[in-house]
Amino acid sequence: MPYLLALLLSVSLLSGCQSAYYSAMEKVGVHKRDIMVDRVEEASEAQQDAQQQFTSALDALKALNQFDGGELEAAYNSINDQYEDSVDAADKVSSRIAAIEDVADALFIEWQEELELYSSAKLKRDSQTKLRSTKASYQTMLSAMHRAEQKMAPVLDTLRDNTLYLKHNLNAAAIGSLQGEFNDLQRDIQRAIKDMETAISESERFIAQLKKA
């Protein structure tokens, strides 16, 4: 019970901090819509960085598969660095998506509430239509982002397994044993990159629509 209470308090405080942040930004002329655009762009950049990082990890494993003698410790360090960088890249993508969801909730609640302030029925209907359209586009984009995010998990799992195996079996035979993992990893990385490309395209479409709304 104390843990649950602490969690609820943390969520409440975080929500309050975000509300205060949005209010402060509006006072200087930066609205939730502007923040949304910035955060979607940041998420796209994080996905592009993750694509590059996963490709680098794949290249490192290609080099490991062609290992024909040399410093085994250096081979392990290279794979371990790629794994840690890949975890950081994936975490960044997840945090960027969470930031988008936060501002989206605030934006759509505000938009819905402000519909009641219209005196013109025509303008209210037009705004309602734009709100529904923007929400639909947002959901399409968010679903694409989450699909890409989920595809990163098997990549990280394989990289972690390879790293752990090398750590405790630093010999040429161990490297040979990992060669069978390479095809699966290559396939998972290609799937993740493809889904991230889709998410980036959906982000661009959403931003274009949001700017028109």
C-alpha cells in the first residue's frame, strides 16, 4: 500500500508539473500545438538515431563473424559498446514517445473543452471535425511509433545474449557459436528499421495535418 500511494503521488506531481509547464509556455506564446510538433520531430530524430545505431551494431557483428584472430577482449568490448549504445537509443525513442502522449492528452482535452466556448455553431462544427481528424491521424502515427518501439525489443535481446555469451566465453569457439545468431539479428534489425521508417513517415503526415488544423 505505501508503494502504491507513493506511485500515485509521483504520477500526480508529474502531471501537475507538466500542467504548470504548459501554462508557463503559453504565457510566452508557445502553445501545446507547438510543443506537440517539436516533440514529434524529436521522436522522429530519435528513431533515425536508433536506425543508425542498430545498423552499427549489425556491422559490429558482421566484423565479429569474420574474426580470424586478434584480441578477443577488444571484440567483446566492441559488441558490449554497441549493445549499451543500442539500449540508450531505444530508451530515448521510448521517452520521446511518452512525451508526445503527454502533450497530446493535454492538447486534446483543452481542444474538446474549448468547443463549448463557441457561440457560432458553424465554427464549432468545423473545429469538431478538425479535432476528430487530428485525433485519427495522431492515433495512426502513435500506433506506428509503438510498433517500431516493440520491434526494438528482440534486437536488444539478441545483442544482450551475444554480449553475455562473449563475456563468459572469450575464445574463438564462442565466436563461431554466435554465427548462427547473426541471421536472426539481421532480420530483426531490418524489421525494426522498416517500422521506424513507417513511423517517421506517419510523423511527417501528422505534423502537416496539425499545422493545417
